[in-house]
Amino acid sequence: MKILVTGAAGFIGFHVARTLLADGHAVVGLDNLNDYYDVSLKEARLAQLTPHAQFRFVKLDLADRDGMAALFAAEGFDRVVHLAAQAGVRYSLENPMAYADSNLTGFLTILEGCRHSKVEHLVFASSSSVYGANETMPFSESDNVDHPVSLYAATKKANELMAHTYSHIYGLPTTGLRFFTVYGPWGRPDMSPILFARAITEGTPLKVFNYGEHKRDFTYIDDIVDGVIRALNRIPAGNPDWSGLSPDPASSRAPWKIYNIGNSKPVELLRYIELMELALGKTTEKELLPLQPGDVEHTYADVTALQRDTGYAPATSIEEGIARFVAWYQDYYSQH
């Protein structure tokens, strides 16, 4: 198949594109290479993809309506994996307009492109952050998610609603994936694993929010990619048993579905840092700080729906995942 992967220079997009290429698909990778974080890392990821004969990179902004429409019209994609977004909960407090441009307008250009070129399946990134103020654990796709605590989360919830509208009106099959704290090689430098690894390596005080009492459903990148591919290969057909009298938020009569992708094994943040220190062979001082605005205290994914429908089974322990991440971190940053 010919598959569009947006955010192909990003953390998850790079890994998904690489796996699709290995599976024999033709991949068009789209990214605008913005400077939200170090562009050289994005370019280094792309350098891993460009030798593939079946890969082509397109530098384009999602909010470029004419450019996106022309891309879809010219390429005739079979399926789309939409992973590009303005990421980051805390940054949404500083620069909210960037989230409207990328996550709302940008997602609409994707939906319009898929509709007009009759894409057979759109898989898009949502986020565990949509659970917001929810406190019942584990988080289930059937939970109400109407209380986001960051603008980033609100845009991801909006994406799920926008996709449902296109599935309902136009019959476009869409699947939203709520990712839970993804980590691993080639990760984003603004995320905790690299921030932790850098502080431990350099011996600088490590800022630990919520006084270290966070629990996160850390999910290794290989397990995330496996879930994405499995979801991509399962085109939703709609749930004939869905009822508007007792509506299930996770499904619909329309060809639309929402899944959690997580490890389903929450880890205390201080334990995660301890494992990172063991892998690096160093320790550092911890500066315990209060909960930051926009953050949630705990995340814990119920993945039974994805397991039932696709056979998804996360296989990477936190110990193994951190060891692999640290090996990559030391290799990459010794050269950059």
C-alpha cells in the first residue's frame, strides 16, 4: 500500500514509518520540521528513512490548506497514519495558538484530504491526556472524557470528535489511538526520559514534579508501533449494537473507534528514575516540586479492547525498555 505518515520526523512517526517500510509498503513522510525542539534530531531520524527506495519525504505544514489538498490529490494514498501535532502539555500554556494551527486546523486538512481522495482508513494520534480530571483507574475508552486539564488535551479530544463527524457524515473509517507515556530510542528531548538521562549524566539537580508521587503507564516505543500497525490493519465498520439511549464513548454506529495503547503497568516516577540511574551507573540530587498546571497525577491504560480486537500484547518490561533507551542515548549524544 501507499501510506501517508505525518510527523515522520517525529519520535513515533519515525518508528512507524520505518516499520511500514520494513513491511514492504511505500511511505510518504510529511513533516514541517518546526523548531519546537532540536531540528537536528528530526533530521537524524529522517536520515534513517531516506535510504529506503520506497520512502519519500515532503516538507509541508498541516495548516497549508492548498498544499495539503494538492498532496492528497496527487498521491492517492491508501491509508493515512496521522501522528503530526503540536505536542507538549506545558508548552500549551505558553503558546496556545500553535495548538489551534496544528492540532485543529491541521487535523481538518487531514480529514478533508482523506474524504476527497477516498482514503480507506485514517488512524490518528490522540492522547492519554484526554482523561484529564478522571480518577477511576485504569482509564477505559468507555469513560467520559469531558474534563481536560490542558489545552493540548482539549485539542486531542476535539480530534476524536472531528473524526467521528467525518465517519458519520462521509463514511470515512477512522481510528483514534490514545497513547500512554511513550519512551524509547530517538525520543523527544523535551520529554522526561531524556531530561532525566541528561540530568543524571551531568550530575545536575533533577526536577521531580508532584513530589515524585506521579505514576505513569510508561510504554516502550516498539509496543506502541505494534499497536499502531495492528490498528491500521483493522478498519472499523461501526458497532450495530451502539445505542443513543446509552451511548458508549468508545464506539459508534459510524465506522469510528477509539483505543488506548499503553503498557497497562503503571510505574512510580521515582522508581523510573531509580532504574534510569542504575542503567547509567550514576545518581543525582532530586528537587521535589509541586504538581505543575496541566499535569495529571496518574495514568493507567485499560488495553483490553485493543487486545480483544487486534491481539495487541505489550511485551517490553520497564527494565528492558530503559536499558535500550539508555544504550541509544549514550551512543547518540556521544556523537551530537
